Amino acid sequence: MNFDSAVIELDWKANAEALVHARSSRIEIGAGSLARGPESWRHAGLLAEGGLVLLVVDPAAASAAGDPLAERLEDAGLRVVRIEVSAGETQKTQPSVDRVLAAAIAAGADRTTPLIAVGGGCVGDLAAFAASVLFRGVPLILVPTTLLAMVDAAIGGKTAINLAFADGSIGRNLVGTFWPAHHIVADPATLSTLPAEEFRSGLAECVKHAWIASPEHLEWLEACAESLVGSGHPKLISPLIEASARIKATLVAEDPLERGVRRHLNLGHTFAHAIEGRPRNRLRHGEAVAVGMVAAAATAEVLGGAEPGTAARMRTLFARLGLPTSLPEGGELAALRAGMNLDKKRSHRGLRLVLPCRPGRVEVVESPPEPAVEAGWRAVGAE
Ligand SMILES: NC(=O)c1ccc[n+]([C@@H]2O[C@H](COP(=O)([O-])OP(=O)(O)OC[C@H]3O[C@@H](n4cnc5c(N)ncnc54)[C@H](O)[C@@H]3O)[C@@H](O)[C@H]2O)c1
């Protein structure tokens, strides 16, 4: 397969009321896209001659993306103020935002100063939130450096930080804004240092996108599963990112504020959030999503909305991609079921599940019958 590069134009105009600053988000995908970034951002009017740039970098992504980008920006005559923010849900909190804002103001930033975030979904979410509140919003460029951030977190304009409660617990993504990036650059070369298990975690979201919207992409993933995880076949990575990013871009452009089709992106997520909320959870987000999708499929089969064999098909693909398909240490059904209700309590609504029907089609089910939900949990090893 030949693939050089791709550009997706995400058109926000139809839902312009959702946005006050970026009329479109340009997503550039492919080898060399990061190197071309500064020139492209200058053309778009985001970089001023000799101006200041705020570069918020995850240190883990420094060698593959942060350092070369800083060098290019400096070579282009820009003044780069670099702010390092480590990944991790406990770091994705207000004190880190304050550090970014204070460094920006100390550097002399104004409301035209662009903020460029380099890192995975954690640093991207946090830096985007900081960009949205600094002087009530500065231009934002995202350079995602994990597969998950390239196909999911960086696209769609949601920013977020976690709320740290007095008892030491963390409320994930409870604080945030809508602040889409002007430019998003997904250069597969920046994944060169990403640990294999983080790459696989991102693959779970790719499978999710395929199940939601594209039987063809699902078949493609099934055809090259081992190649994707084996040597991470370089020629497959850009088409993978493009297909998956395009699905997310299409859904969020149609429904930026998540009142309709954007909800489909929650496939498997109500189960996954209950798994991630367990005190000693060790699964990464994508790994929990894989288990959650299998549970959702099993629930759908019991309800008759999905053909028998749907959960088995998902299980097979996730296993081939090196992702878990059941709870590694089992789990107590009652506790997991209660974990799903945390969403319900917040919204004062019944449980709402997104369930697969067939490849390319999902449905939103309000207040599903308990036996079906429990069957879903049992299918992934809960007792
Ligand atoms: N805004 C959204 O719409 C949205 C959607 C999905 C997920 N998210 C958020 O994204 C976060 C998860 O994102 P993630 O999976 O990218 O996790 P992450 O940002 O925690 O990154 C995973 C790990 O990879 C490291 N890393 C990042 N890039 C690297 C690189 N190139 N080389 C080596 N190591 C690298 C990080 O330091 C971290 O240890 C969560 O906080 C989630 O809430 C947001």
C-alpha cells in the first residue's frame, strides 16, 4: 500500500455556534508532517515573525517530537518557551495548568501567542484546557504523540483536567472546555519511542471507530492485525491513523456538543469507566475499552440487537492485537455494576449504553434490562 500523507479538513461551519475561535481544524497525517508544521502554521497566520511560541511538552515525547520541533521553530526565528508537563492522571490537574499559565505570562504571552502541545492525551487535554482559559483563549496546535491521541483525544475540541478531591480521589475529566485546535499534526515518526503496550491501547480505539462507522475499516484491521502489532509495519500506520481519525472527525463535526451521534463514540465506555474506577485498576484506557466493548457486545446479543457471534468476533480481533478481552483478575459483578451508576448519578438519568448492532452500526439503549447488563459483565469474567 502506498501512502505519503493525508490531510483531513474538519469543517465546523455547520455547527458554528459551538465554536468561538477555530472555524476548522486541519488534521495533517503522515511522515514528514511535523517537519512541515512550522511552515504550514506560518502560512495559516498562527506564527508571527520573530514571535513567541509556548511549547508544552511531555518529557517522554521530547526526543521523538518536542526537541526536533523546538529546533525547527527556533531555526525559523521564533522565541520558544518550553514548559514540561508529565503525563499521568494525577498530573492532569489544576496545579499543572497553573504552572503552564504562570510560565506563559512570565514569558510575555498575549492573546495571539500560540500554544503548541506535544504529547499524549493527558498532556494534550491539559495544555488545550490551559490554552482555552489563558486570556480567554489563545490559538492551539496539537502534536499528538500516542496512537490514542492521534486518532481520538486530539480530535473533537474537548479539553479536560481531573478534579483532585480532598480525600485524595480523582474525578476524571470533570473540568473542561470546548476549544478545538487550529492544527493537529499526526506524524507516525513521533510514535518511534512509544512503548508497544501504549500503541496497542490506541488500537482499541481504532477498532471502536471501525465498529461504529466502517465495516470496511474493520475488515482491513482484521486482515492486517498481526502486521500492525508485530513490527508496527510503517506503511500501515498512516492509513490506520487516517481512517480512524476520519471517522472521529466526521462524528464530531456533525455533533460537536455530544447531543446525538457523538455519543456513539462511547461504545464500550460505560463498562470501561467502571473497570477504570476500581481502586487497583491496572488496565490502560484502551485496554479497558477492549474489555468494555466485549461486554457491550455480549449485552447486545442478549437483548437481540446484535447477531450471535458479535462478541466472539470482537474478542478474536482484540486478542490478535494483544489486547485483553476479559478482566485480568476477575471482578465482583455488584461492584462493577455500581461503578457504572456513577455516570447515572451525575446525570440523574438511567443507565445509557452504546451497543454494537453489526459492523458500522451501533445503537444507544436507555435503561437496559439488568439481566442483559449482568450477562455482559459475566462474559468478561465478572462474578
Ligand atoms: N479530549 C478527548 O476527547 C479525549 C478522548 C480520549 C482520551 N482522552 C484522554 O487522553 C488520555 C489518555 O491518552 P494517552 O493514551 O495518549 O495517554 P498518555 O498521555 O498518558 O500517554 C501514555 C504514556 O505514553 C507516554 N508517551 C506519550 N508519547 C510518547 C512517545 N512518543 N514516546 C514515548 N512515550 C510517550 C506518556 O508519557 C505516558 O506515559 C486520558 O487522560 C483521557 O482522558 C481525551
